[in-house]
Amino acid sequence: TCKIRGSIRVEIGSLNNVIALDFYGNELSGSIPRTIRRLKNIQYVDFGGNKLQGPIPHELCGQKRLYGLSLAANELMDICP
């Protein structure tokens, strides 16, 4: 909740060693980039409480080490299988 604005850049996929992303309660907009699939060590993602739109990338849901995912209170569509 730092009032971060703007979109999630495609370069997020370059954060190879990141294990947690918590951007809850900011003002992020746009879509979740498909490059998020490159985060092979990611275990926890919270993009809740933003203004994200569009589909939830299946690449995010397919992360093998991901144990926690929150996307609530956005305008996203398509639920991960």
C-alpha cells in the first residue's frame, strides 16, 4: 500500500531469484505480463487491491513452487484452471 502507480513492466520476468511479490493495495493498472512465467522461484504473489485488467496469465497459475496467490479486488477475468 505504497500508492505505486502504473503498469507491471514486462521486465518483471528478469527477477530470477525473487520468491515473493506483494503489491497489495496500490494503483497498478493494465495487465499481468506473460513474462511472469520466467519467475521460476516464485512462491507468493499478491496483486490484490489494484486496478489490473484482462486475463490472468496461465503462466502464473502454472508456477511449480507457487503456494500463495491473491488477485482479489481487480478487474481480471479468466480464472486459472
